[in-house]
Amino acid sequence: MAIDRTPALKRCRALGIEQAVIGRSRKVNEKKHQQPKMTRKVSEYGLQLKEKQKAKFIYGVLERQFRNYYEKAKKMPGVTGENLLILLERRLDNVVFRMGFANTRRQARQFVTHGHITVNGKRVDIPSALVKVGDVVEVCEKSQGKEIFKMIKEVNNALSAPVWLDSNQANLKGSVTRFPTREDISDIPVNEQSIIELYSR
């Protein structure tokens, strides 16, 4: 399986997005890492490509899988761009992160692949698995004794769960009450229409 090993903070600066979007607290010196001003005009294709790169980076998805999400979103009723973001939000690793059971999506992905997460009582180790309405997501009982999960229980996560999820961080358990809408994903700084235009070329 291909893995993007580019340093996360470096990618944030290159794409011009806040580190809080991927769940990291901003501890670096702002002046030291200030983004240089662009001196040349970026083409329409360049802008569209950057939007796609931002979405892929935020959700930790590589090109082939991202393209598959686009093809699936295109076949769904409604606006293709919004469908694309909703599919990405429904990924199990993203849901674990959104519920506050992990500090970043990368950490959430690791928890899932290591078998710490269950969906409706069954262990699921596929980060890209899509949750459905009514699904109950929780940390395995055996895993809750691990130091990392004890810390997550004790610390009040600054990321409150979105309205489409019901999360109980103290018990490391939550459920999907409905599918998200574009308004529920307003914290993702991506112009999804540019991505659709890029793939429609």
C-alpha cells in the first residue's frame, strides 16, 4: 500500500491551510514559517489542482482512491462536489477523528488499521470503510486500557463532534445520527467545484 510520507506541517504551508484542519495545534513560530507572496499568476488548472491536493492531503487519500470517490459521487443524486466531500467525511478514520477518539486523521487511521476500533460491535481494520446512519463506532474494550486511550479519555478534546455524530468521548463510543451536509463540513477549506471541473476536463 502506498503511503504519503511528506511531513504534515510542510504540506500545510505549501497548500496554504491551517494546521488545525488536520488536528494539529499550532506551536511553530508564525514569522519563521511565513508563506512567501506569490509573484507569478497561477493558471486556472493550477488552482484546480491545488484544491484537489488540499482535499487529498486533509483526508489522507491517494490519487487512485480519490478518483474512485469522484466516480462514485458522480453517480449519486445531488451535487457531485458535495457528494465527494460527504463520502470523504463518511470514512471510518475520519469519523474516529471527528468523534474525538484521535488527535489527527493519521492517528485515527493507525487506530483503525491496528484493530482498536469496532463498528456495531465488530472489529473493522479498514480506514476507508464508509459508515452508515445508525452505525455505532467505539474503541474496543481491550484497547481502552492502553495509555493513549486513557489520555484521550482524560483530556477534553477541543474538537467537538459535528452535529451529524453523537459522541461520548468519556466512554470512547459514538454513533452516526445522519449523513453530513456541506454546511456541516464548513471547516474544510476546499472548493469542491474546482475539483469537479478538474476531473471534467
